[in-house]
Amino acid sequence: MEYKGQVKQRSKDKRIAYLFGTVLLVFMEIITKQYFYVPLTALLFAALIMQKSHVISEKGIDIRYEILGYRINNRWKWSEIYAMQPDYQKAAPYVQLLIEKNTSMIRPFVYTKEEYREILKLAERMNPKIIIDHYEEEDIEQVKANRAKAQEQAQARYREEQAKKRKKRKKQK
């Protein structure tokens, strides 16, 4: 079973801006007869026509890029995956799944809530060593409360430190 992620597509305005920039650079190169910007023009054109997709399957996690029919496939094997963590707020109403590879690379993937649950089951089956945060959307309020409490405690410690510093300064005067 393959799960295809929700990849953010470029807006029409951005595509038009890229196309305008590409045409402008080509025009400037022809007029000035300086072809220094050819690589930049090629990159802008590639960005304009490139398509990206995220796919999670039993083979692993694929990040696919397609440019002019040429496909670049970046596959993460399940043995390379270190951790998975959901984020219910950034991509609401979808779930953003943060996937960590070898503790050094984190990529966000966006899926529906049903797909997210299926992906977690698949991940646990394919690599039992993966660290998975299993909190659900309802747990967010508790997480927010804990975060607010920790911030209040940190602010209280900061105020105490500042008060101690002020007392020291007064004693030194």
C-alpha cells in the first residue's frame, strides 16, 4: 500500500513570476550578449516545471522529483528512519508528520488523519525501533498546558535572577 502525501503546489502567481523572471533573463542575455545568467535561467525554468511528491510504502519513504519526464527518487529505507512525530496544528485539517532520518535530517510530510494512523501502523511493522510520538489531537491541550506551565516557571526563575542581580548592585553601591 502506498500513501501519497499532500504536497503544497505553487500558486499561479508564483508560476507566472517564475515564467516572467525566466523570460526576462533570456531577454537580457540576448540583448547584452552575456550568457552569465544561463545557469540561473535554467534553474528558474526547472523550478517552474518541477513536480514533487511524497510517498510512503513498504519499501520506505520516497521523495520524488520529476523534471521533463526525468525522475529523481530519494528513498529512505525503513532501517534509516529514527523517529516520527505528528503535528496537528501546522497543516490543519491534515496531519503534518515529521520524519527523522539518522538523527540528522527531518522532513515534514502532510497526510490525512486516516492515512496518518495507517502510516504509523506500517512504520511499527516495518521497523520496530522507530521512536513514534503517539499523542492524538485531543492531547494537544495537555501539551499546551504543560508548555505554558514550563514557560511560567522559566519566567519566574528569570525574574528571581534579575531581582538577585539588582540586590547585588544595590549592595555594591
